[in-house]
Amino acid sequence: MRRTDPRWLIVSLANFLLWWLTGLLNHHIAGLAVHVYLGGLLVAYGALRLDPRSGFTATVLTALFVDSLEPVPFGTSLFLFTLIHGVVLYGRHRFPREGTVFALVVALLANLFLVIALSFLLVGAGPRPSSAWLRIFADLFVSQLAIVCVGPWFIALQDRTMELAKIHPETGRPVAR
């Protein structure tokens, strides 16, 4: 392991970039009354490819960043992201975690859980919670479609960044060329 291990920083910065691009997308499609949420994609790479310490650090920083920008009580994303990170970390040794397809499946399932959990936590406070569910399902459909479209690029971005930094994502050791 290197003396200074930048894996958590690389993943966190990539997550910040994706969240910023998602905010731009949501701004541009606001007239369509649709909201894209890509929280599951923010957790997948750190939980699948990094060691537990670096992955947890990247997940916590990402969750705090998301909490600071989303209209949720502070700590909600932190709790949900670390919960998903822990579940994925617990079961990741049973699956081929290096592949993009499995990372997409994990991101889709994590995003499904996040949207449903956030909906149950936040919709009940509205004046007519039963009328919001159709919009939530439309947002969920668009978000899942966005993950399928953007996910391979985002995972490849993180893999390529690790290659450019000459770091193996799981061990933190320098990669010889």
C-alpha cells in the first residue's frame, strides 16, 4: 500500500462530477416535471472495487456532499449510502465484482432501494402523499434508464482514472506497466 493512498479521493471526485452533471441534467429537464436520481451509481464502485477503508471514506464524503445539496434532513443520505455500502461490502466476495455488468446491477438495485427509502421517508410529510406515487415511479423509471445509459461510462471513467494514477483499485499497490 502506498504511503498516500489517493483511491478514496479519485472515487470521491468522480462522484462529485457525476452529481454535478446530474444536477445540470435535472435543471435542463425541469420543464418535463421529471427528476433523475443516480445515488445508487455513486455507491457501487467504492463498495465493489475499493478496500473497505477507502471505499467507506469515499462513500461518506459523497453522502455528505449529496446531503448538502439535496432537500433532505442532513444525514439521511449518509445513513442510506453507508447502509448500502455495508450490504454490498458484505456480499461482494461472492460475485464477479470487476465486471461492468455486475456493477450496473448493483447500482440499479441500490438506486431502487434509495428512491423507495427516500420516498417513504419524505413523501408522508406532504399534503397529499398518495398523489405523489405516480410521479415517484416515473422518476424511478427515468433514473434507472439513466443509470443504464450513463453507468458504463462512469465505471469506465473510474477504472481509467485508476489506471492513469497507476493504482490497483482493490489493493492500492502501484501497477507496473
